[in-house]
Amino acid sequence: MALLGEITRPAVTLEKGAILARQGAALCSLFAVHTGSLKQVNVTDNGETLVTALCLPGDMVGLDAIDKGVFPGSLIALETSGVCEIPYEKLDALCDRSREARWLIQRCQSHDIHDERLKLHLLLHRTAEARLACFFLAISERFRLRGYSSHHFRLAMTRSDIASYLGLTPETVGRTLVNYQRQNVMLARGREFRILDLEQLKRLAEANGRRHRQRVSQ
């Protein structure tokens, strides 16, 4: 970490809505989120806009740009955020001479791959209630690992961002959150979320996890 600190530039502040990197821009640096949060937005060939990642403090951003050398999506600040820049050429040279630095990057890459596979698993044949439950369980765990409350947290994503991330509509996200509140599972007040019954949220994610396919009469 000391060696990494030597090549990391001082944190800069991004205002809400500021673009850290645009989709298609050449990879020159990776970024570490110090405070706040960012989202990654991908615009597909047919013009569809998708939220594909949420970056919280402690996350390293830009690892998915290493393969093709360009950022696959635009990185946008969801709120006032502090971000540290890590020049990629210097990081690459550091990994050549430091096994610990190379291990750190590999660990971050492995974590991203795991998250991507988990997200794909959550979206396949899942109800909206189960998708949202899995999403908040994952967010709860991410905050817990960072030393924050796992039951009460602020999430800067809008309902539209959450819907895009989960492949739902904003209306569906809103209705599902209302249902959670009626069941005394969660409270949602704007960007503030409070998990009232973590075990019930887990049951919703597991027991109600797959859509029932309607049988076709022979």
C-alpha cells in the first residue's frame, strides 16, 4: 500500500453529475473512490442507456477498461465524491516489481468478476421482489465491509438508476419498495434506506427467487 501511495495522485473532488471518464475514452489511469459514489453508464449500439455498475468508497474503478484499452462506459458522480487517480503505466511497472501490488490488482479484478457473475445470476428468471431483495442485501454487505451500518444507509442512486441496473422499470421498483414497507421489511425515504428485517429480506431473495412459468395447455 505504501508503494501504491507513491504513484497515486492526490484526491480530487467531483461534483454531482460530473463525468470522470467518458465511454470510449482511452485508458490512461485507474481510479480509487475515496468518498461518495459513482455509477457506470453504458450506451448500447441501439442507443439504450444502461447503468452497469455502482462504485462505493474503497472500490477501484477502470479495471474493465484494461482489456481493450478504453472505458466501456461513462463514469459519473452520483454525489459529491473524492477520487484518487492511479496512472496505469506506473501501476503496471509497480506490479512488475512488487508481488503484493500485483496481488492487490488481481484481487480487485477477481472481485469484479464475481460481482458481474452474481448480478447475471440475480437477473435470470427472477421476480422484481427477489431482484430488489438481492440488490439491497449486496449493498448492505458492501457497507458492512467498509465499517458502516449494514441496516441503515444512504444510496445516491435514483429509482431510475436502480431500475436500469436490475433490468426493471422505475414504477416496478417503487411498487416493490412500498410492498417491502407494508411487510415491515424495509423503509425507504428518498435516498435513505433502513432494513427492518434482514432475515425476511434474505427469505424474499431466496424463496421468491424465480418467476413461475405459465404452463402451456397441450
